[in-house]
Amino acid sequence: MNITSATFVKGIVEADQLLENGIPQIAFIGRSNVGKSSVINAFVNQKGLAITSSFPGRTQQINLFLVNKNFYLVDLPGYGFARVSADRRMEIEDLINWYFFDSGYKQKKVVLIIDAKIGPTEDDLDMLYSLEQEDKSIIVLANKVDKIKKADYDKQLEKLQTKVGNHKIIPFSALKRIGINELVNSIAH
């Protein structure tokens, strides 16, 4: 698959007809500041399409991007730590849970992004198990592999694999453009 166009459509916080129009949805989820927006920008090869920030919790709605006029990339808010009030954090968690588990929307794929160096946190594993319970088609993306020392690389990926079970892990770095083709191919099938 060749990405020829990617445009921001809109941010949503509740049921929306766009999510019911039959266009396939590829959802990106991960904890705050794991690099979801950077992964999306690398995937579509456009700087600044998805807004990146060092501020945990910047994304607070479900952002839809139309790719190749053919499928949506769905950029969800991060779970876990965010520099927002406890009430706002609960609203964000409710929005994520609604989209995946209560809305009835079907995702073609769910890309669960974890930090390759840190490994899956308790929140990441909770999300993974919840997605598995709903029988979602999950791609595990180990982002920021460029931050792992070469000597530790194989051992770290082995440790990640043990924690995520049978899911294939795609080693990824938006900065070094590692894993983009593998992600594109995994989404295309």
C-alpha cells in the first residue's frame, strides 16, 4: 500500500455518523506520551498531521484522519498519566472505553503502541487484555526502539514478546523511520 493522501477530518467526543459510514477504522492507542501522534505522522509521511507534544494528555478527543480516501486512522487519547484533572482523566478513559467496548464500532485493526525501552506497563497489559476479550485484531507496536542500546536490543524484544504473548511485535522508531513498511503491510492485510 502506498500512502498518497492523509487529511484531518475532525475530532469527536461522542457517537458520530462518520464512524458509521462503512469506512474501515485503524485505531491507534497507547499510554500518554508513548508517541501515538509521531507514529501516525511517520506512517503517513507527513510532519504535523497529528499534533505531537511533550505534554502528557495533549490529545483529549478521538481524532479522525482520512488516508487515501479509503480508511480512517483513529488517534485516541492516551491512557494513564496525563497533566489534566482527575475528572478530565476519567472522562478520557470513559471515551476510550466507549469507543472500543460500548459504541459497537468495528475497527479493522487496533495498533497498541508500547514503549520499547520501558516495556508494557500495567495499563498497557490491561488494555491488551481488554482488546483481546473483545476479539479485536491487534498489532503491537514497540515504539522508540532507537532508544534501546544495541547490546540490549534482542533481550529487550524477547522480554516484550513474553509479556504480550502471541501477538507479533513490530519494532518501530518514528525518528529513525524503522518499522514503517512492516506497519503499512500489517494494516493492509
